[in-house]
Amino acid sequence: MATTLITDIAELVTNDPAQGDGSPLGVVHDAAVVADDTAVRWVGRAADAPAADRVVHATGRAVIPGFVDAHTHLLFAGDRSAEFAARMAGDAYDGGGIASTVTATRAASEDDLRTLLARRVYELRSQGTTTIEIKSGYGLDVVTERRLLELAGTATEETTFLGGHVVPPGVDRDDYVRLVAGEMLVACAPFARWIDVFCEPASAHAFDGDESRTILQAGAAAGLEVRVHGNQLAAGPGVQLAVELDAASVDHCTYLTGADVDALAGSGTVATLLPGVEFSTRSPYPDARRLLDAGVTVAVATDCNPGTSYTSSMSFVIALAVREMRMTAAEALWSATAGGARSLRRSDIGRIAVGGRPHLTMLDAPSHAHLAYRPGVPLTRPIELAERG
């Protein structure tokens, strides 16, 4: 298999503390990487690099692991820009707008959904995101939820069944919980790796702790791994439930008690923070500093969705994490790469190490700090490892 040498790298972020400067980012200066289409083959100083079939010169740029966007809702139809404008004028967010996206998504043809998904995936990948988690959740009936997961599987390995997104209007809550944990789960489980639920008792549209436990335990019994939307709108049972069920990740984590922080610190559950939501809803930002200082593993992701965070830019999320959530530039980058990988329970992505996936992103800048230092500037692009026909 043909190999590519990427050399003349000013700063290589490996996320391997055994490399380079010994920091969590494992920074190597004056670096090089050799990779093929399947794996990284060598990492080190440029002066020591072995020969390869093809050479790419970074010419003093930085190279980082591809971003791991571990929370997205990319499969939807319709537009909610008017809802965004209303929130900017003072309306509060409570989850009710999801119903309008469900209506539009159910009405969309499969070809239309496939085209919309391809455009959004291209948008993410062109900005340096190399791993994407995609949830269902805009169907909320058996046929549409299954269709969304089948389509998601054409774009990623990381597909999440989110039939427990909200209770559809006009449907009895108990009946809907039984549907999600029963017939809908049976239809969707073959096309999903994960199960997720919007656990938010402060909202009339989401699910309380008992309802969420019923859905998640049914998913786990069907062989799916657990994720949770929790503690977005108010303190609630989401974090504690995620830890109880050994969820890989609990996402949002905007309102946390001391007990929630302690539970996360003593668990293997990652806190995935989604600051694009707070930007788009004028809500308080999660306190990442509090979590990090307590020893909690933190990831950041876009939550790309039509209602509350319609961004595909992990660079933007990193800038928000640094400016609004009191993270350092290094912590934010780690959380957008290695942290996302941990939230997906993956060791082959989110780092640049021999044997890992060859997911490399180049910055049009000499240092990773420019991701936060130059917000809104398109600095990132994926590195192609072979000539394309």
C-alpha cells in the first residue's frame, strides 16, 4: 500500500504524552508522520523520517488529529432560522421546536435526506472533522427512525438511536415510551451502535428519570451502548443516570450539582459539552473548568442540529470553549479530539500514533493555539493520504 510522508511540520499534536514534550497533547516540533490509507506507520522528528512513496510538505504549519465530533443531529429536513431569530429577540428555548423538524423530516424523500446528509458531512469533513457521530430522533415513528439510521450508517460507524428525543405532540407519554423501548427499538437496533435519550424533567417534551431509564435499559439489553442528553435545561437525574448505567457519555451538562461532578469524576462517563447550544440559545455556558479541576474527562462537540446549534465547525466550538468555558487552548483541542474519542470508547482515533487511524488535519497556522486565537477563520483542512482519481 502506498505511503505518504507529511514533513516540515512546525508543531505536531499527537495526544500521546509519551511523544515530544510529554504534555497531554504530546507535541513534537519539527516533526513528520508517515501513513497510508489504513493506519499511521511512523511518527517523529522530520530529520529521522523514513522514505515514503509520496511527500507532502507542511511548510511550517501545524498538524493535529482529525476532530472527533461525537454529538450531531445531521439527518433532518426543514429550516428553523425563524426560531433562532425569535430566541435572539428574547424567546426561551424548551425543546418544543423539535416537532417542526420532525414534520419536515417525515415528509422528506429518501433522496432528499441523502443529499442533505451528504452536504452536511462534506461540510464537517472539509473543516477537519474526521469522525462523526450521527443521531436519529427527527422521525419519532418506527418507519422514519429506522430510515434515518440506515442513512446515517452510509456516512459513519457511530450511529445513535434517539427515538427518545421528545414525546411527539398528541401521543400519550406512556404509550410512546413503550413504543421506543419496544417495537421502535427492535426495528432500529440493527442499524445503531448507541442508544440515547433526552433526559430533562424541566421540559414537558423530554423524558424524566424513570422514563429515560426504561428506554436506556431496553437499549442496553438489545446490545446498544448508552449515551445520555442530560442536565441541559436544569439540574436533574441525567448525569446520575448516565453514571449508574455506565454510559460512555452524558452530553450538555450545563446545570450540575456537586454530587453530579463527584459522580462523573469517579466514573468512566465522559462529560461532552456543547457550547454551540449556549451560543444559540443565550443560555449559561457549562463550567468546564469545574469539571476539569475535579478530574472529569471532558469532550466538546458541535451538536450540529437545526434548532439550537446549527454549526458544523469544531474550530468554532474550540474558540467558544476557551473564551466562554474557561478551558485552555490545549484542553479544548484535546477535548475536541481525544476527548471525543473517549466519549465514543475508541482508541484508534483522536490521536496520531503508530497503528491508529490516519486521521490528520492540517492548520494554516504554526500552532494549535490559532484555533482559538483566530476565531471564524478557516484554518483547517484534512490531509489526503493518496492521489485521488
